[in-house]
Amino acid sequence: MLYVSDHFIMVKNDIIKIVKKISRKNINPNKNIFQQGIDSIDFTTIILTIEEKYKMKFKRDSYDKLSSINDIVKYINNIKK
């Protein structure tokens, strides 16, 4: 049986891999990704990659709330419930 925390960790690890592949940076999942060197082009590519992988769409007005990897994971988990 997969628990919510296990799912959160799996999604988080996937997102970290996506971010690292696109940006070539090691990102702290708790800190603001833009302050860690992610630019708007990388961010857009990351979002599009996540949408494709998880077969979902981020609302455009949610982008402002997605400042860290953990924010992105929480968003995905909330819409996948």
C-alpha cells in the first residue's frame, strides 16, 4: 500500500530529476528555485515537462505560487487527489 507521504517523496524525487536534467543545477527543494538560478525559460520547460509526465495542467495563475520544488509537489498532489 502506498501512503501519501510515500507518494509525496516519489513525486518530489521525480521533480528534482526533471529540474536537474533541464537546469543542470542541484536545487534545494525547500528554497526558491529562482533564487537558485532557475530562469523563466527553464521554469517554463520544467512545468511543461511535468505536465506531460503527469498528464495534468498547471493553471497559469498558479505559477506565482510555485516558487520551490516542494510547492510544485504540493500542487501536483492536491490536483491528483
